[in-house]
Amino acid sequence: MESGMFITDEDGNEWQYELKTDPEQAMFWSTHRIKKSEIKILNCPDRAKAAELRQMLAEAFEIERKLLASND
């Protein structure tokens, strides 16, 4: 398996993705809200499935951002 970031969907399929934030360091900031347009699904030819995965990731990142911000 390649290195990188992966998400597993409800069917158990694994999908590789990457974040393309501007600036690149923004992905580590607790104040930066990851946008769906910054999430790139690399190995998914189906646009509808890729959109579903981006939505799942965006929601998970927002939950994590809020948790980190509350701990600051």
C-alpha cells in the first residue's frame, strides 16, 4: 500500500486523498477551515463517490478543528 492519507468508506473500500491548502501550512492551523475544494480524492473515478468522500472528510476535519480550538 502506498504511503499517504486514506479514508475508508462504509463499504470498507479504501480511498487515497491529499489536502491542497493555500498556503500549504494552513492544513495544520486550528483556525483554518478545510474546504471541500481543498480535498483531492486520488483514486476515485466516480465523481459522485468522490463528492461523498470529500463531504465525509470535510465534516471530520471540522469536528477535529473544533476540538483542537476548544483545547487552546
